[in-house]
Amino acid sequence: MMKNWPQRFIALTLILGLGAPISLGRPGQKKSRLIDRLHFPELHFSPPQPERVTLANGMTVFILEDHEIPNVDMFAAIRSGSVYDPPEKIGLAELMGMVMRTGGTISRTPEQINEQLEFIAASVETGMTREYGTASLTALTKDLDIALPILADILMHPAFRQEQLDVAKNQMLDAIKRRNDTPQQIADRIFPQLIYGKDHPLARVPQEETIRRITRQDLIDFHARFYHPNNVILGISGDVAKEEIVKKVERAFAGWEPQETTFPPIPSVERRYRRAIYFIPRDLNQTTIRIGHIGLTQRDPDFFPVTVAAQILGGGFSSRMFNELRSKEGLAYAAFAGHTGGLREPGYFFTFSETRADATVRAIRTILRLLEEIRQKPVSDAELRIAKEGILNSFVFDFDSPEKIVHRTVLLEYFGLPLDFLQRYRDNVAKVTKQDVLRVARKYFRPDGAMILVIGKEEAFDKPLSALGEVITLDMKEWK
Amino acid sequence: MNRWLRILPLAGVLLLSSVHRTSAQYRGIESLAERVTVHTLSNGMRFLLLERHTSPTVSFHVYFDVGSVDEHLGETGIAHLYEHMAFKGTRQIGTTDYEAEVQHFARIDQLAAELTAERDKGEAADEQKIARLEAELKREQEAAERYIIPNEIGKLYERHGGRGLNAQTMRDQTHYFISLPANKIELWMAIESDRMQNTVLRQFYKERDVVMEELRRTIDTNPLAKLVLQELITTAFRAHPYGLHSGIGWSSDVSHLTRKQTEEFFRRYYGAANATVAIVGDFDTQKIIPMIDRYFGSLPAGQKTPRRITVEPPQEGERRVALEASAQPLVAIAFHRPDVLHPDDIVYDVIAKLLSQGRTSRFYKHLIEGKKIATFAQAFPKPILITGKYPSLFEIIAAPVVPQHTVQELEEAIYEELDRLKTEPVEAKELQKILHQVDAQFVRSLRSNATMARLLVFTEALEGDWRRLLTYRRRLASVTPDDIMRVARQTFRKANRTVAFITAKEVEEAAPIPEATPESLARGRAILDAAMEAIGGRDQIARLHDYVLKGKAKLSFSGQELEGETTQYVQLPDKMRSEVYLPAMGQTVVQILNGEKGWFAQGGRVQEAPSQAVDQLKEALWRNHILTFLMTPDGSPMAAQALPDETIEGTPTDVVLLTVNESTMRLYFDKQTHRLLRAQYQTTHPFTQQKVQAEETYSEYRLDDGFWLAHRIVTSYNGEKFSEQTMTEFHANPGLDPSLFEKPEG
């Protein structure tokens, strides 16, 4: 049977692109062990760079040839995103992203698409995130001429059949009903809303009534507004030859004309630090705690030392938070810190922990103390080394397949980051010093200006939350 | 010394591309023929090495030829327990001082054995002795734990950039795997060779508890897993050890496993001769081989696992097994089939894919989309967690759409599909689709080091030669429509099948209730008092004369879901007005109780409630009030008798039997918070008017207008969920207008 390695942490590092955690020294170790005497060669590593091509219709294409296996992968980001949902129809973009694929095209029914793709063991999918639309394809090289036209047809001529729209709406309504099932889900949804503002496009969420208002025509209009070739960045990896694949793409998307698109501005994020304690009552023996505040974008040179500082503070099994809250005091099941590394607007800094209910206030105080301590004096040489090692050692896994490399390249282009950002990230992390860590900790970690979100059963807490300051109990009718 | 590793990722990629440019058509798995190196050590340990220079990473997969099929009654679960222990470290890893730590083991083992012996006496066990032994064991364990470094194997791998560390115990084998950056190959060699000979089973009894908990979580409280992993398989096999248990073991066996036994298991089965390893990724084969020899060459060979000799005799009649559970109905059907090396093995693969792979498969098109009889229907060529070292089963697992369809109807529909396989030749296009899917799957597995390592090591160790991967496609392509009909006819026979299914739990006869004693009544009263305190205090409750409850309710009945918004006005002791707005019908249903009279109103029609209905309304008012405030509406006394404590979903509870007007309710209170978690009582089903056993569960306690009330109540009748209510508002003592409880206007 599978053991439960800390999945959640692993998921977190993936999201954040942080490194793996590491262990501290071993006090009292008698003699030196083989395992400590091993010497590892340096890892020389320069991942291949995809080539960039701009088509006549304005589509940007990245190509990374890799002929190990006869298979082709594509990933496209389309300039759109649920940030452009009208406030009264939040959920529109997401529905559009779903029904584009499931609702068939003008000339192909959904059943025909399923039959055709399954016969050649290929897949074509579409979706929508907050900041971009997605489309993807996987097909054996020999079947590309069947699968690629389907992908193009779906992107250009989706039919948004009503029956499939109804199914998708029901699925979304069902998801809304279930999104308060776990404290985890609640915190994931509400914490960004506390940081960015409840109705900010980077944090707001669909509601039952906003979903119900959405019509087929809305989907058609959303698609017509944003889905133009000049808004598409398409990444291709695998068994293709550059000239040939460019021709194929041009042919598949023939007749798709570029069109000027206006993107309404997204309200900029207010950079503010204010201490506030938010409480959501839940009858649970375990308390979910998030503490954090606005952070910075990945463009900011300070992003790298902040990443290292967060790693030392709460980046894994050897971090200060893990040691204090879990190993030493046994207060928490989980204790991590990180930074979401915003792409267009600043991300946010946060700590994440789950504690026994009767250790809630103590755990919060410990976290705030650790945040204060890392601002007060420089971290140790060993801590810095171990934190950097963790980040740098697992870094190669971010480049371990051509699909991953292309996927990232597409997103870097989309957000206007330098295409060698990840390579530079490595160098930038390597050169972080103790002084850098202290400087950014002072500048960006603000325990006094941090938002504290607590979900749990207050009467089981060790002390009332009010011991920490004024508590605002969130009314879930307003935060549903 | 460590110059063996030189990483040339770009050169590697270029080299590969020039090799592969030449062949235009299918060139999947065949490309491996020249690329895999097999290196066997003199102790019998075998390494399969496949270079892939796409990225500077390497995946490792270790296969030990021992699994739960090799266990015997009395020590079932030992293979899985050892797998857990394998992560506890060695004499060097996971400890600051092994010599000092190990001093405590003998005493710990002795105490644990004494504790087990005492507990085994059951009723006659000496509770004081148990407490004393537990305390001493805990002290001794803490003394040993002073030296440990928790989870150090995991920490070491992660510090060095490892991803995906894990292990799994299956029936036929146990496997351990991880991926590392390419320069950390020696780390893997050092840790793995160390734990193949020096594993220390530290924190043994703690980990045994963890495994017991896992057993409880994965089998005992999960009807689906219990049905498929335990009931089906233990019924299908009478003799062969595949049918011995679920794979995790019987809990009574696991709880008796000792450190000594488990260590012996490790010594017996984890020798080099039983191990096969695949390493796939960015390394130089010629340079890695000397390192393999150095680290693993001197490990003791040990013995190869003997083959189990028991053969399952042919089945001569259908076997059916029912599992009563509060879960959605489910059916699992199994047919005996030969082992993985039998020439027909591949035919079973084809049949399973025909039946259920993808949205265009037969089950999906006919059972899920067409007849809409199944929500889920999946065929498996071999059972979950069984790889087919020995003859095993072809399995089908399916869930009916309830309540429109029953398990029996679904079973019939499945057999119809199986009969079609016996009589109608499969169309060429269907076979073609499967061939395409297999091609693609193989091709794509080649792009992941981890997947390739797993495929290679399993094929080599289980099937005797990894090259069977190369012939898989050819074997699959040679399957004819006649083969499918032949195998279907010989396999899908009634006498050859075992059927396991979940049925709704029957209403249990209530356990005999112990006679009430003055003590049990006093304790019952005390439990109620504490619970009233947790609501907001007896005085506050006693001052309540009227209140309003608003909420949402969702009813499930006969497969229909009905949602409504409810408002309940109560004026104590005997008036109630309940309004249910049903958005689906755009109507409000009103029920009023006023003393001995009652009315129903719906869509402008008013009706006087017959006396039987008045009684039901009265019962509802009383029950709801008592379950919310633990006091009768008129303040009359209730007898509360404490029953033995029980644990509900891991929460220890106080149990009280409440007797009011000659009917009883069983209430379960959280021992810590004193909140009501669950109530059970007999009532009349509001729709069918039949007597049913009701159970309500309460959660989401929140403070509302001075009272701590459950904001979520789930009610089930005879084990089937009936309603889910969420409270949105509560107002205490609003001073309700008496006209609310009068006969409504027409």
C-alpha cells in the first residue's frame, strides 16, 4: 500500500517551483558515516531552448524538436482568462473553456470527435485559468494530420451545443455546493480574497447566481472576443521537423484572421500591510491557519532572496517552522511557508499550517515569532547552504521533458518574462547571501502587517483568538 | 574518483535524433532492443540499465520477489508491515547512536509481548497490569527514541533533490522507487545497499499501530475496497493463497506481529537473489556497472522465494457473497483465468480494453450512455494489486444507477455484453483501435524514466525476461476475433464466476439494553447536563418560549432530489408552523400544529390534518426540540440512562438512552465537547409511512443568538441518506404572533 508522503507539501513545491526540503545536522553523531562522506560530481546542465516563430496570422509558435519517440505534444495559452468575466457572470470564461471541447464544433459532433480521437489514441483538451485560456494535444506523429485539424477546429469554430453547456453548468453548480466541504478548500478560496480584495479579478469566485445567468450566446461572444490567432501562443514539442510543422499549423489554422483585441485593464493590487484576524468557525479538531500578506512579482530581483528566505522559514522538513511546530513542539501536522510569485500582479507571501485545535493560538504566536526572528538576525551559514541546496538540487526536474520545457516557455512568453528566466533563477538563487536574506526578510516579511485566517472550533482552542487582537468572524453567507 | 559521470545532455539528444530519423513508421518499444543492458551480479541480483539523456535525471525501481501471496495464516500482513519498516533507517541512517538505541529493543519487545498476552485474555485481562505495562513500554520507547532521526531516508533523498519516493506491497511483489538528479546516483546506491542488509526495525510497535490504522481506514471503513480487495477474492479462491486475505492482512494477525518475526521475514526474503532493479535515465552504463558491483556485489544472496505449490481446483458452481454496508450498491464479478505467462494472457487484455477502455468502449456506450443503467463499469484483466504470477481472475466492477436500476439488472446487462463476446466476432475496427491505443501507450511510456523503469523491472522479474515487452505488440496484433470468442466461451461461464455485491444494511435488532441502575441514570443525567451546558446552559434553555429556525433542506427519495428552503416557527409547548418553499415547484408547503389540531396548506388549498397526521406533527415537534435543546417542550422530565461508551468515527462518545412518552432515542455525545453527534430512533417514514430506523448526525456547531447549535443535520432511514439540512438562521424568543399558528386563510 502506498504510504502517505507529505503530498500536500509536494504539491506546494510544485506550484511554487520551490526546491525539496533537507535535513539539518545531526547533533551527537558519533562517527562520520559513509552517507556523509559521499562526494557528488557537479551537474552540468543546459536545457534545450525551443525555437520561436511568428506566423503570418500573428500566432506565436515555439518548437522543440525531440525525436526520441514518435509522438507530438502541443500546449497553447490564449490571451484571455476569467479575469475578463463580467462581474455579474463570473464563471463565464471557465464554462467557455470547458464547453469548447465537449460541445463539438460547427462541423463535428462531440461523438464524432471522441470516436476519431480514441481511434488514434490521441487527446485534445481545452480549459481556462484565471489569466489565460488553454488548449492541448497529444498524438502519435503519424496521426498528427487527424488530431491537429480537430484542435484547430475546436479553437476556431466551437459550436457550444446547449446540451453540453447544461451539463457543464450543472458540474459547476455542483462544485460550488461542495467547495466548503473542507477547511483547505475554504482557505484556498478566501485567503487570496482577503489579500487582493473579495471582488478583485485575481481572487473572486463564481456563485450560483452568476453561473445561472450565463447563456450560450455569452460563450459565443467571449470566444469571438478573445480567440484570435494573434492571441495564441502555441508550444510544440516532440517528433516534428520545424519547417514541416510550421506548414501544418498554418494549414490547420488557415482562414483564421488576426483581429485587434482590447483587453480591459485589471485593477492593480493595493499594496497594504495591516494586521487583521479573520475567523471562520468549523466544528473540527484540527485548525487551519494561513498567515500572510501581499508579496512581489517574479520580475522583481528580490524575488530570489525572498524564495530562499521562505525556504529557510518554512520550505520543508528542515525549515524553522517545521522544526518548531512539528518536530519540537508537536503542535502541527503541517507547517510550511512560501511565496506565490505573481506573474502580472504581485503574488503573496503566506504560511500554511494545520494544528491541533488546543494548540491554535500557541502555533500562531510561534509563527509570528519566527517571522520576527528571521527579520532580527542573519540566518546561519548551514541554513543558507541547506536551503539553497534543496532548491538547486531538485531544479532539474523542472526540465526533465521537452513538454515541460515548452509548457514553461509558453507561459514565460505569455507573461513577458525573459525566456531563460528559469536558468537565471538558478544562478540568482545560487548567489543569494545571508545579508540578502536579512534585507528582504526585513522588507517583505511583516508579522505586524499580516493577515491571519483561522478555521476551526474556537471553544477547543487553547486561548480565545481575541488574545491576538481584534477578531473578525467571517459570515459564510457573504463569503460562500 | 567520481569522474564517472559526465553529462552531455545536448549530445545525447542529437545522437538519438540521428538514430531515429531513419524509421518513419511505428518505432516504439522495439527501439529498446539494443539499448537495455542486463547486468547480473554473482549473488543473483539483477540490474536493467537503460540510458536516456533527455534530462540529467535518473529513476530507480527496485522489485523484491516477495508479496502478500507468500504469507501464511497467523502472520498475514507481514509483507506490508515490513515495507513500512524499510523506511525507518539502518544502523547508520535514522539514528545518532545505534549501539545505545538498540540496548532498549529487547526490553521493548518483552514488554510488548507481555502486553499482547495480557490483552489476549479478553474479559479476564487485568486492566491495571495493562496500564502498568503500557506506561513502562512508553518509557522504554521514549528512551530508545532519544537517538532517532525521524524519517532520515526521506530527508536525505529530498535534500539531494529526490522526487517521488514511495513503495508498494502487492500480492506478487514489493517495489520501492524514486527519481534523483543524475549526479546523485551514488546516494541511491549507498542508501539502498545499506537498507538491503542493515535495516533496523526501529519504532516497530508504533509503526504497527500506524499499519493497523491504515488497515482500518482502507478496508474496514471503506465498503468498496472491502468488497473488491477482500470479499470477492477470499470467496473466489478456496485454496490458493491469493485468497488468503485483502493484502494488508487480517487485523488480528497484524496486531500480533513481532519485531523478531518481521526481521526474520526481511532476512529470508530481502536477499540479493530476490531483487531486480531497473535504472533509467542519464548515466553511462559502462561507468555505473563498477559502482553497482562495489555497492551490491557483496550482499548475501539469500534464498529465492519458493513458488507456492497450492493450486486452486476448478470452480464448479457460481459463488455469491453479499456485503451489508451503508453505501451505494456495487457489484464485482470475477472469473478464473490463467497466469500471466499463458498464451491467452494477451486475449484477456484485449477483452478488458474492448469492454471498458475509453468513452467509445462497449460498457461506456451500452451500459453508461445507452441503457443508462450504470454510473460506472470497468473490466480488469487481472485483479487490482495482482500481477498474475499465479492463475488469477478477470474482474468486472460496476455500480448501478439507483434507484431506477438494481444490481441484478446491471449484472444481467453485463452478462449480455459478455455473451455477445462469445457469439459475435469482434469487428476489425474495434481491434484496430485497441492496437492503436497500445502502440501509443508504449510509445508514451518511453518518455518517462520512472514509467520505463517500472515496466522493465516488472516484465523482467515477473515474466522472466524484459524482452517480452518487445513482443507485446506482436502478440496483441495476432489476437483474432476467434481467439476472443474462444476465450470468452471458456471463461465467462456461470460456474466459473464469483459475484460480490453490496446491499443496504438491514435494520439491526437493537442490542439488549442493560437494566437501568441508579448509577446509570445519574450518569445519564450528568451527561445531559454537560451537553446542555455546551448548548448555552440549562437556564437559558428553560427561558426559551418561542423560536424561529431557517435553513435549507435537500431530500433524496426514490432517486429524486428535492431542494427546499425551510422555516420553522415554534411556540412552546405545543405550537409549530413549518413552511417549506420548493423552488422546483414554485410552491410553499405549510404544516401547522396547534395543540390537538393541525392544518396543511399548499397552493391556496387548506386541509385539516387527520388525527394520525397531528400525532406525527406532535412527534416531530417533540423530537426536534429535544434533539436541539435536550429538554422536552413542556419541561416534563425524561429518563436518561447512560449506556457503555462507544467510538464514532474515531471520536469517543458518551451514550445516553432517552425515554420520553414510552419511546426511546439513543444519543451520542462527543466526550470532549459534550456536543450531540448522533441520534438514533424509530419513526415513520414521511413518504412511505413505514416504520424505519432513523439516524441523524449533527455537525458544524456554531453560536447563533446565544445558543450553540448544529448547523448541519443529515438524516438517514434504514441506512439510506434521506435528508440534509443546513441551518442558516436561528432567533430565540422573537415573540411570535399567535396568528401564525391559526388555521391559514384559503
